[in-house]
Amino acid sequence: APSDPDLVARARAAKEALGDKVFVLGHHYQRDEVIEFADVTGDSFKLAKDAAARPDAPYIVFCGVHFMAESADILTSDSQTVVLPDLAAGCSMADMAAIAQVEDAWEDLVAAGVAERTVPVTYMNSSAAIKAFTGRHGGTICTSSNAKTALTWALDQAGDGGKVLFLPDQHLGRNTYVRDLGGALEDCVVWDPHRPNGGLTPEELESATMLLWRGHCSVHGRFTLEAVEQARREIPDVKVIVHPECRHEVVEVADEVGSTEKIIKTIAAAPAGTKWVVGTELNLVKRLAAQFPEQSIAFLEKNVCYCSTMNRIDLPHLVWALESLVEGRVVNPIRVDDEVARYARVALDQMLALPG
Ligand code: 13P
Ligand code: SF4
């Protein structure tokens, strides 16, 4: 539906009144009505860098989800405030790893004598507390755009017979290890935080290289191998492009796999007449279809699949956040505890120092 013209005018007026004092970041899964007011858009890696690149803006309004706003707070200076227009914009995947569970898992690894050979690699989609855990244990953060480099670095750090504890997305961990690094599927085991010792026997733990936390994205987990096969049957020459949070069996048969930014760039570079089915969040797929009408762009699954938490940031919330700033009130600030931020920053800086 078209945006309420009154709200559009109010958002415009508030942004104009704030001028350079506010910098609005928009993740690619945001609604069109919100993207319209973003100063920059990006995947989670680009947005983390973009947030850090505006030290003179006192307010960063983050149109995305909670873990992204936390990361922006950690990477920006103390004098800057990050605002999340709706605090209910979380991420169900990030919620699948609680810091107490991760600390318990690490104790199990210590008891099993493998912790000293284990390097944590933590997906950006995680709480600041888990990023801090990662920093304290010599690991790195990664996003879907640098997971290959991050995992290569971590395996090298772990050394011969070493292991990576990859959290919280088992699919990104598995897909990166097998598809990008050519590793064997048998080297991967799933660590179930609800079972003693992750549900693994000592032998399974000893022989594994990749300890994959049992987490997944509820949106990307819905794409199926059958949907890919159906698209290939129904659309001649179709190209399948998916996000690496999809299940391994889906990623294995896709033509292209990448972060949201990579999906956009790949489609933008394709010739007119290219036919795509896209396995990622629906706001982005719809925007791509509108932006590149000379290609044919369809959603990989027929059933609607927005990320419900990304969608919580809507124009009314954005207007409320911006108008409050105009009135000198900061609503929904995201402030990470200093001690947590210090170690989370170590892990984020490690990611930013990776080559490429
Ligand atoms: P990107 O880093 O590819 O934008 O992904 C973030 C995300 O949450 C995907 O579900
Ligand atoms: Fe989290 Fe999935 Fe939504 Fe991304 S799409 S924010 S991983 S729930």
C-alpha cells in the first residue's frame, strides 16, 4: 500500500530539521516506506562500517534489527547515540543462543580438553554478550559477506586438529565450510544447547572440525529443495540465487549464494531477460523486481515470507523516532554495557581486520 502522505511529509520535515545531526541506516530487508528515508542502505557488514564512518553525526537511527543497532553502538563513539525505532525488532536466530548457554557449552569444551584448540566464529546475528564472549576467547565476528575469510582465518588460528565453534547459525557455518572452503560435510556436527555436552559423544566431538550451534533463521529455513526443483521445471534457464542462511540442500543446488548486498549486485550486473528466483526476504525480492523490470525476478517460495521483526520498523515508528529527536528527546536508545562493549569490540575489530 502507498505510504500515508501525511507521515511522508512529517518524516521529510523531521529529517530536514535535523540535517547532519542524524544519520539513517536501512537494512535491505526494510520496508520501502522506510528505505525511502535511509541515508545509506546495506547488508549487515556494510551498515556496520557505514555507522562507524559517520563520527560527526550525534544520532544514528538504525532501521534494522536489535543486534545491528547494538553493533553500531559498539563501533561508534560514546558521544553518539544509536536509536532503534521499535525495540521489538529483534531476530529469532540471535535469540537461539543465550549467553549462559554459550558459557555452559564452553565449559563442556574445557572439560573435554578441546577448548584450547577451539576458535569461536560468531555471526553478526547475535547478542553483544555473545560477541564479547567471542572477543574474550580469541575469536572473530563474521557476516554472510565475509564468512569465508573469517572461517579460513579461524581454522588457521585453531591449527592442526583444531576446531571452530560457529554460532548461532548452523546453516551459514555449514554452507561456508562445505561450499566455500570445500570441507567435508562429515566434519560438521550440530551442538544442541539443550542437551548435555551438546548431545555429542566424546568421539563425535573429537573427530569434528566444525561445531555448529543449533540455530537457524526462521525466514530462510522455509526455502526448500522442492521449490528449487519446481522453479527449474517451470522456468527454463532460471537462475537460483539464495542467501547462505538457507539450508545446505538448497544452497548446494543454487547458482549463486550471497549476502543481501551480493544478491543485489549480482542481479544488477545481469543482462536484460535473465530469469531469477530469489531465496531471501520478501521486501528485498519485491524491491528487486520493481527495480529491474527488464529481468524476471520471482520469489523462491509461493507463501509470503517477510521477516516479521524487520517489518516492525515502519513509517509511524520512524516518524516518532525522528520527531522525538527534533524535540530534543531520544527514544529507544541502544546502549551496550561498557564491559560487554569492550570485548565485543575486540571481536568486531578482528572481523574488520580480516583481509578483503
Ligand atoms: P546480510 O548481512 O546478508 O544483510 O544478512 C542479514 C540477515 O539478517 C539475513 O537474514
Ligand atoms: Fe534474523 Fe532471519 Fe530476520 Fe535475518 S531474516 S533478521 S536472520 S530472523
